[in-house]
Amino acid sequence: MDRFLNSNKLWLGLPALAVVIILLAYLFRPDSLNYKLNVGDSLKVVNDPSVLVEIKDLAGKQLIDIRPEEVYLKCHPEGAINLPVRQLLDEESLETFDELLEDNKTAVLVGNNELQATSPLFLLRQMGYTNLKLLKGGLSATNEFVATDLVATEVSVIDTAVLHAKPVLINQTETNSPSVKKESIKPVKKEVSAGGGC
């Protein structure tokens, strides 16, 4: 037995090393995101018209241009910070959002249109950045304001009151009442054929 252990120390040590590596990876794993909004709060954000900022109301607010860097470099609003969507969760970007939140300064996400900026808005709101808003409309590649066609006429069809209502349980006596007709399935026997087939 000693001879076997001495000749296979390396092979026997590999599983122990693997266990140690897995344990260290578990202990030093990155923190997971803690979501700040529940479903009800998310729906309130969706239906809240104050989340949208019109272009005439941008004074005093920090613009965050989420368009790709090459579009931003061609032309961008004065004073806008470029944080492309792919880099929103980078350390530098999160530091920028932290500073804006600490300074109690409203940041407005700007994209080609509202749809491009909506998902980043919800992601950052889930992370606790409550000072973020969304530009009503968007900016073209030539830095011209583009109004979204449906923005002025669109009405939310989500009824948030339904989500908060308590579920109604069906009374068992109602389902057994004579007015409810029960259908039953009757099995049909077929004769076995003597011929081939499946």
C-alpha cells in the first residue's frame, strides 16, 4: 500500500488541489446584484410620466449618451458624458453614476430613441440609481432631436391595480352546482385486426 501511495502522490494530490481551487473560487466570488425594485415598483416606473424628460427641460441635468462611442465622437450634445450600453456596468461608469447620485444630480439617458435607453434605465434603477430619467425621443447621428411617433399618443394598457388585488378563490360548491354541466370521456374499444400494420 505504501508503495502505491508513494508512486501515485501526484495523481492523488490533484483531486485535493481541485477541491481547494473550487473552495477558493467560491469564497472569493464577486458579489451578486441586489435588486432594489420589486415588480410593483417596476410597473410604477413604466407608468410614471415623470421618468420622461422633454428636450426643453434638460437644463441643469447631466446627459448620459448611451450610443456607441463612434456615434458620440461624430456629434453629441454639449456636456454629455458617453457611457455606451456595453460599458454601463464597468467600474468607471458605476463611479460616474455613484457621483451623480451622491451630488443629488439628475441624469438623463439619451439614445437614438427611447427604446434604446429604456432597458439601461431599468437596469440602473434596479441597482438603486433613483436619479435617472429618460429623454423623451432621441438623438439622430447628426445630433438632431428626433421625437418618437407614438410618444405623444401612447397610453399604457397595464392596470397596476390588478397586480395588487387579492386573488379570488373559486368556491367548491359553485363548481358542483347542477347548472355546471360535467362532461365525461367514454373509452371506445376497437376490435383487433388480423392483418398487418403497426
